[in-house]
Amino acid sequence: MTDLAPSRHRPRGRGYPSTPVRVTVGVVGPLVAGLVLAGCGPSPVDMVEHPVTTTPSRMAGEELQRSAEPEESCAPVPAPAEFAGNGVRRVESVDPADATVEVPRSPERILALGAGAVDVACGLGLQDLVVGTSGLPRDADVYLPAPLVGLPDLAITGDSGAEETAAAARELDPDLIVLADSLDPDPSVVRALAEVAPTVVYDARALNWTESTEAIADAYGRPRAGGDLLLDVIDRARFTADATTPSDTWVSLVSVSVSDADGVAVQRPDTLGSLMLEAVGAGRPPAQRTRDGQRIEPAPESPPVGDELDGDVIFAVVGGGDGSEQSAREAFATERWTDLDAVGARRMFVVDRAVWEGSGPVAARAVLDDIRSSINGIAPDG
């Protein structure tokens, strides 16, 4: 169980402005405005019905914070279809070749090829309509239910052949395919999938996860319900900010990975976890300040002091690859790590990469739950 740490108020003038941190969820105007201006918080009933829990699992010798309950993460009842009838309707797609795509008014067999596509289906309660997936992060079962994670995986990569991918998709008999865009898309794969079923391509960048949520929900025939998912994230972000006053805490967010030269580095600002820290107005060490998913250089008159990894509390993102746990053990045993103030004060918490680098409202809710349950806490001994 996490104990509460005493409040530590930082003096102004150490790399932070004197005005309150702006609250954002992502780079989407209406949602930013909603976070700043919406006048009502989440229902107390909602908070009781979705309690925060921490599973007694461990990673690299540290307790692993898991507020998410995988089997309860998806909506239990499907969001009603918002377009009656059997016909088709046109929705937007980021595919350069087809800016709009005709899709079923109420799809019944969805091939969700991307973490965001799966996440939104789960949030809308459409998990039973999903027939296959691709692009889920390793350890996605820490926040998504096993039946959803265990569906056939097309495992689309940059090396996937168009015909091979289409053949695998055709076996699943979808009536709608929703595909994550990639940094180096292969137009032939999209064209081949489009021969199987209407194929909508969405922007998979974490910075645009809110826009992507809206686009995916629209493709699923539930645009209003998709908007409700985002409003719920806004409410939860406000509840977290009100309950924990994160602006009073310097929150360090680091990534522990085999690919990092020293085993640990400041987490990229364009990840869901970093964006959620922005959403709740969390204070950040001067060397880690971000705005709209981009790093802000410290003011010349207030240069960073101490180790850039340190803060009042540290969230360490772990997992996602072979050897990740061993890398974390090695990083946590280094003199640099053990000398950090937050580590000495037992204010370091290990969190799942699948969640904190996820995409979609279900992952966003899990990140907010992690923040709320740990930001003012003290980690257990041992």
C-alpha cells in the first residue's frame, strides 16, 4: 500500500513561471478549451464505481504501480450505434490516396490495426466486435482484457507484404478495417487491405491521440460516444489535479530501456504519460519542462541544478522489450540512481510502458489513475 508523503512546496524562480501551469490533454483546440473552461468535475459516483487499486506485482525489485484493472477497462455495454440502417456513410481518413472512405453505418466485424484503434473499441464497449488486431504494445494485457489482447494479430510491420497482409485480413472477414498510419507507410498495404474491406487510416502519433480518438470513434459509427470518452478523460484529469495538487510537486518522468546509453533517460515529451502530466498541471524539474508535447529549455536566469533525472517524485517507465527488467535492475543499482533525492526518500514508482506510452482514452485513464494513486505517496520498503 502506498503511504502519503508530506507536501513539499517549491519556491518560485527555479525555472518555473509564477503563473499556474496550463492544463491540456493534447494538441486539440476544443479539448484544451474543455480542460481549461469546463465547469463540472466527474461524478462522485463514477469515482466510487472506478476505484484505484494497485496490484501486488513487482518489476526489477520495485513494486509495480498498476491502477488499471484489465478485465474492467472496457465499457461493459456497447455504445449504441448512432447511424441506423444498413447502408454506408463517408468518414475522414489520413490516407493520402483517399481523404474519405465509405464505411458501414454500424460495423459488426472490426479489424483494429493499431493500439489506438483497439483502445477506442474497448472504451466504447465494442471489444466483442473486434475480430483481429495489430500494433498492440508488448504487455498490453496490463490494461486491456485478455480476450481482446488474445485475438489474431496481423503483426503488420514495415516489412509486411501487401498480399500476405491482405490474405490474413481476408481470413477474419471484417466489414471495417481501421489502420494506424506509420512514419513510412506502404501504400500497397493500404490498397490491398481496402480490397478486403473499407479501410480507414488514422494518425497514430501520440501528440494527436485525441483527434485520433474522434476519428476512430467516427469510423466505428459512434462519434458522439467518442467525444464522451474524451470528456471523461477531461473530468478525470481535473479530479486528479484537484485531489493531488500536482503543481506543488516536481514530477520526474524517466524511461528505463536497453536502448538508453546509461539505461535510463528523461522520457520523451511526446508520449501519453508526459501529456497526462501536462493535463493535470504537474510541476516538472526545470530540465524536463514541456508544453504541448515539446521540451521547453530552462530559462537562462534559472538553469537546472542537480541531476536531470531527479525530482520530488520519479515515475520510471519500464517494460516493452526483451531484457527490460534486467536493464531496470541494473539501472536501479547504479550510484547515480541511488544518489537521487527521490529514490532516497522512497518516492520512486515503476509504471508500465504499455500504459504510459499507450494511445487512447483507456490508456489515458490508467495513466491518470497511476498519477493520482502515487504522486503524493511513499513507496513501500523492499
